[in-house]
Amino acid sequence: MKSDLNKILSLIIITILGTLLFVKCSSSVPQKEIGEVETELVYKNEILLNVKKIYCWINAIPGQKPRFQVTGELEILDDNNYDLKQLKIVRIIILQEKKMIFMFKPNVKEELLKNKKNVIFSTIRGLLLNAALNEKKPVDIVIEFNDGSTDFKYTISNITIEKAV
């Protein structure tokens, strides 16, 4: 009698564990139908801006040490993710092949309009060249912003370096 009771008890336990294991392993994630498209927010935690102009060049005028120069003009559009009035450029990072070459605080001029801000930025005197910069390869410019409470980054890729002689 005890062996029959043990068999029944074992069978009940195996059934319960099997049911729990089956329920635990089944997916509750809804499956997408064929042709269903998931939209992605393009500017999630990003600055909405238009790059109007951007230039990088090496000032190699004879009689002076060569210096790396950057200047750009941006049009920053208003968005709920940041306070446009307080939004400032805090730093610019120059990358080449994903390696940091320069980092600097730019000279900035701003013009606040109704729902946008026009910003012109540049190096102040230019940056002394270093061995890490390959003037024949393009650079990426990472612009770091802050609106008083949140940091934002915007990357402009594949900028050709000009040479002024």
C-alpha cells in the first residue's frame, strides 16, 4: 500500500513540476505578424539639429606652427527633451578611426529665435598638431551639450580635413 501511495505521490509531483516547467519555458512575448513594421524613434535622447556648415582644416601658413582648426554652424530645433534656452555646447571631441585626437571647449556664438537656436562654434586659436592625427583621413566630430540638467551628444561623421598653406 505504501509503495502505491509513493508512486501516486511521485506521479503527482512529476505532473506538477512538468506543468510548471512547461509554463515557465513558454514565451509570453507577442509574435509579430508578417509585414508588421515596428517604428523607431529616430531622435531618442538626441539633439534635433541641422548641420549648416562644418569645416576642419590644418593651418600650415609658413612662419607659424601648424594648427588644427574646426568651425561649424548649427541650427538647433526646439524639443521637449531639452531646454533650448539653456542648451550650451560644453565640449567638442575630434575622433579619427574611433580614437580621440583632440578635445576642446570651443568659442561659441548663439542666436535664439522663436523655436530654434543658431549656433556658430570654432576653435579659439587652433590646436597644436599631434602625432595621432592623420591629415589624409577624415574625422568625426562629437559635440557635447548640456541644458543645465542633462548631457547630450551629437556626432557628425566623415569630415574631410583641408589644408591651408
